Amino acid sequence: MCGHAFSASAVSAINKRLDDSLDAFASRPLAEPFPYLILDARYEKVREGGVVTSQAVLIAVGIDWDGRRQILAVDMANRESSSSWKDFLIGLHRREQSQVPLRTLHLKLNANGPCFFRL
């Protein structure tokens, strides 16, 4: 990689540290109030078991009272569905510790019209 060679054990150690950092980020408590949320998804190609598929990357960005943005959560889902968004938002809500509760309303447009759910 870029003219450098890495042993398999070095790559494994780097991946372990990265996994630990990502787990800490994904499970950190949300102590600040975020009165506004931006929810979005994008699709990325993912290789699992030698098969490349397209998966949704769900993203939540919080905006604090001063207008500063912070990535609150990122998660993978097989597709952008009502159930995947609901699970994503429930996980986000469980981490919330501030006095200003995260109140979200998600609107998904589909062939049958809008689908709403509130936490």
C-alpha cells in the first residue's frame, strides 16, 4: 500500500484498534441537547462473503442550540425501510441523556404514500 508492506498481524492490530474506536463512537452517550436532527441515507457497495451488494448507510446529524453540527450516529442497513429507520432512531434515543429529549418525526415516501412514525 503506497509503497509500504504490512504483515497480516499488523493489519489485524490496526483493524482491532479501529473497531474499538468505532464501537466507542457508536455507543457514546449523547449528553448535549440536540434540538434538531438531520436524517439521511446513502447507498454504498459492500462486500460480504465475496458478494458485492448495495447497502444503505443511515446517518444522523445533530444541531445544537448554537447551530453546530455533530455526527451522532452512522449505521448500515440492507435497505432504507421504515423498520431500519425505526431501529436506528430507537438506538439513538437510548443514548440520549440530555434534558432536551430527541423528538424525531420521520417521513418516508413510498408507492403507497407517506409513512410516519414518531418516537
